[in-house]
Amino acid sequence: MKLLTPAIASVLAFIPVFGMLTSDPQQNPASVQPSQRSPQGVRLVADVSDRALYLLKPAGTQQAYPAGFGPTTPFGQFQITSKIPNPTYQNPQTGEISKGVLGEWFLGFRNAPEGYYGIHEGDIHQPSNGCIRLNEFDLRAIAAQVTLGTPIEIRP
């Protein structure tokens, strides 16, 4: 098995998340069940100009996380539609399968003809192709507090 080299990692930073995302059952046998669809009033607001993702709770509290975006990040109202632990990414052009490139979680919010958009781990200082990037610890914190159906608003 080939290791992910720095050169490949830098190229992957500019490839949108097209193709297949799956959970690696050997790394995490627990999967997200459809019954876990209760956002309990939590919502996300991504502000591209602030370069931040805000977690808003019903009690009025909020947490801010530094985030990375790209020129094709979609604006508007969405919902978390997938929560994939330990995602495996398959590049549709090369067929290459990469584990760990997206971090511990992929929180999908838009499946469009041009690609699948979501929140995942990555370098927040490098432009993405539409996804929202967080650092490892912030992604873990967000993933622990959102469920399928959690609303996300993305502002310019």
C-alpha cells in the first residue's frame, strides 16, 4: 500500500470531494443510525468573511471555530445530511482510495452535480473546493454536538 506523500497531500487539498465517501468499519464499527436525527436546537452558521464556523445552542450560547473555505463554497441554508466516521475517499478520476485525508469525520450538507460538500479536517489556510475545513480538535467538538438534520447556514 502506498503512503500519502506531501506532494499528493498538497494536490488533494485542491481536489473537491467528489466520488465515494464511506465509513471504514475496521476503524470504527459504529455507524450513524437514522434514529439519530434530533438536532435538539443546535445549529451551525458558517461565515466566510469571518473565516469561522459558529455552533449556536438553544440557550443562546455560541462557540466559534476558525474555518477554511474556498471560492466555490455554496451560500444558503442546508442541513447535515450525512455524518460519516473515519471516511474513506475514492477519487472518481483515478480510482485511488485515500484513508484519513478528510480526518475523523465528514459532515455532509450538500450533494450537487459538481460535488459533495461537507465539513471535514484540513488546512484552514489553504482554499478548498467548496468544503468547510476545520482543525482536528474543532472537527471532533462539532461532530460530537451535531446530528443528522442539524441546520447550517453559510454566509458570504
